[in-house]
Amino acid sequence: MGSRSFDPAVGLCSMCEHVRRVESGKGATFWLCDLSKSDSRFRKYPPLPVSRCAGFQLYGGTPLSE
């Protein structure tokens, strides 16, 4: 299991279990929320930085309460 470091420009997504970092062919980076596949409360590509999220779960860890 790897680790992720906090990126203030991205917010909580930078350390979330449910996110995948996607790079376009032109070099742009997007943060894809996998929770959006099964729960309409979550946006596929949330506006960044994310400071609060009901689905946040620390990568490799346990959920944090809001």
C-alpha cells in the first residue's frame, strides 16, 4: 500500500481512498471520485480544493468524521 500526501490545491481528494488521479493526453490532471459511480451525491470531478466531503476516507486508513 502506498501513501499520499496532502496537496492544498486539491484538498481532501489528494488523500482519499475513493479518488483516482487522471491525466489527459494534453497533460491536464483531474481527480475522479469513484463514489460518483454508485452515489449521486458525489460529483465525478469535484471542484477543487475540496475542504469537506461526507465520503472522505483516508487512503489506506479509516473514515474520518466531519
